[in-house]
Amino acid sequence: MSMDDLKRQAAARALEQVRDGMRLGLGTGSTAKHFVELLGERVRGGLKVVGVPTSEATRADAERCSVPLKTLDDIERLDLTVDGADEIDPALNLIKGGGGALLREKIVAAASDRMIVIADDTKWVDTLGRFPLPIEVIPFGLGATRRAIEKVFSECGVSGQMDVRKGKDGLGFVTDGGHWILDARLGRIPDSPRLAMALASIPGVVEHGLFIGLASTAVLAGTNGIRIVERP
């Protein structure tokens, strides 16, 4: 079974939680794309839902799949967000942002009653940090922002190389919000909640990829089947 098959299995299991009339946050990335496609099949079969996309790429996918869309300006609260993750730890803290949509993903997740994370089981880790941590920053004053981030890293007991993300064209990657991303290769983050709070306090940091206390359920697909993990 391919990795893509596993991702689609996880997406299909999460879709079982969707009910008629729900307001859904639609995640970004390869696994979330499977969810949008499967949701579109249900919508074309008569399911009544409305979605809020977390990126322009997801918006395009949802429109292609005939999923009705609104924004958080139109909807006060979402019933459920379904999104992928780059890493998931046993407390269901996450690293997200490999696709560059971390800011909108976190806004949508925070506006939801529940967040289900769907992934293949290679994303499960004992401690976050193996995947590079995305930090979304304002281009202005980048040098000062980098120095402040490095100071926070030192205070939180982590260190590693930090690079400006490049796009497919070799130029700087620009988020949907017009910002840049620094990818920090930390290896291991012993206290992710502490690091999350410290990074959020830095002027110039728009958002970071540590999602702490947002996910309620993880759906992990592996060669031995589906594993469901609830947040302690």
C-alpha cells in the first residue's frame, strides 16, 4: 500500500465524523486534499455542509470538488476542522506548516469546536522537532527577528540551523499573507508549549508551526490499519 493510499484511508475515516449541516475547516496539504476530494463526493451525493479553506490552494481544490465555501467573516464558529500535520506527539501537539499555510490553518483550527488531524503513521513522534519548525515572519527587520528567535531558542534549550524557505522557482517562498517563512532544524524540542509561547512574543514573528492544545483527535493510517488517538 502506498503512502498516498494511507493518507486517503485516514481522510476517509475522518469523513465519517461529518454530519449534515456542519461548518467545516478545510486543511491544507496532501492528506487534507484527499479529505476535500472525498468530501466533494459526499456533497455531490446530497450532503449539506459549508467549508472554510485554510489556503488558496485548498480553496481551488474545494471549488473544483463542488464544496460550498464561506469565510470566518460569515461564520462565527466551526463545528470541525480536518487537517494534516508534519509531526504529532502523544499529547497531540503538532508541527504544521510544511505547505506554508500555518497562519490560516491555526486561525481556522482555533475557531473550531474540534480539530481532527489526519496523517500516515510516520508522522507520529515521541518528541516534536525532527521536522523543521516553520516560523512565519514579516520581511521587514528580518535580521532583528532572527536574532530574537535565536535568543528564544537558547532560553528554551534548543538550537539548530535556520534558513529562509525557498519556493519552487528558487526565489523566496511567500505565504498567502505575503510573509516569509524561516525553517528551523532543531532536531528535538523538549518543551514545545514553552517554545510556542516564547516565539509568539517576538515582534516580527507572525505565527509559528507549533500547534499546542488544538487537536482533539488524530487519525493515523498505517500498514496495520487505522489508529485513533484522543488528546489526553
